[in-house]
Amino acid sequence: MANQTIAVIDYGMGNLRSVAHALEHVAGRARVVVTNDKAAIAAADRVVFPGQGAARDCMQQLRDHDVIESIVLAYREKPFLGICMGLQVLLDRSDENGGIDCLGLVAGGVHGFATDMKDSESGARLSVPQMGWNQLEPRGRPKLLAGLEEHPYVYFAHSYYVPVEAAGERTAAYSVYGVRYTSALESDNVYGVQFHPEKSGAAGQRIMRNFLEC
């Protein structure tokens, strides 16, 4: 990781500083920059696309900050990690806000949790959004989850999800909250997580480190 630069895309949304600080904690001598400068993103060795909030606001801010082209190029050319909304808007479309066209880099749509979901074991009603810790169920041997226990717990905060059927073979891990959904995605140079590694303690730190070593 020495002498590498990791660009955290700044588009006016998301917990950018928390993500940057989490990366700095595991980056060693690598440099972490929070930026929306096209040249800086293009020059970075790795790109992280964090996000939180609503799909409509996210897409508008991406346009307002003129970073969509930079995201698309990074997605195609270098190690790329989308976090939470940064994963969801990679897909074609989200049902949020009455339906929003997204970046269209991954085929499929993002759906909302039903408000009448129940836990399959206890029968207790599940609250929406999902806020708190949940397990990852890995498929195969994902690079992002190397060195972790078999079913690690990580922290989620979301009302919308990527169906496993949409991510298909890209699904590196799934989680269950009323429905089964993609919680980690891997495909060549592209990685995505629905959870917040910067809020997931030691497991999140290891996931960040794994991305920097992919």
C-alpha cells in the first residue's frame, strides 16, 4: 500500500470524513484524499464511493458535483469500492422516491423493505429501516472478507436493498432481514457493500484493509 493514493469521492453527501478516517487507520503509508477533482480521482490508485441518504438526492448531488464520469471511469479501470448508497446507485434503478434512474453500471433494480416483514424465527415484526448489526453469509471465498470469522457481524442502516437475483454471481455475501439481499458484491476490480465498514469495528477495519490489498 506504500505510496498509493486512495480517493474518497466528495459529492456533498455521506459520512465522508468517517470513511476517510477509517481508511487512514488501516492505510499505512498510503495517502487518503477526499475530493471531487477529476484529475485527482483519475490519478488515484483506488477509489471509494461512500454514500447515505436517498437515491434521488444522491443522483442529483452527483450531477451537481460533476463526478459521474469520474465514477464510471474508476469503476471500469481501477479497484473501486461502493459503500451503502454508493453500492445501490451502481444499479439501473431504485424504487426509492417513486423510482429513480441510477448509474446503470450493474443491471437490476433496488427495492424497499416491506413494512410488514417478520423475523422468520421469532415472528417479531421487523422495523424499517434496518438499523444495527447483522450477519454476512459469504458465498465462496470473497476477497473482502478474507481473515474474518465465517459469519461476521457488521453494521447496517438502510431501508432499500439490492436483491441477490439482481447482483447474481457478483454477490460475494448476502444477509437476511425479512428477505435475502446482497450485502457484499465483488466482480473483477469492483467491490460494493451495503453495510458501513467504518461503523463495523474490527471486522470493518479488516474489510477496509482487504480492499486496499485487492
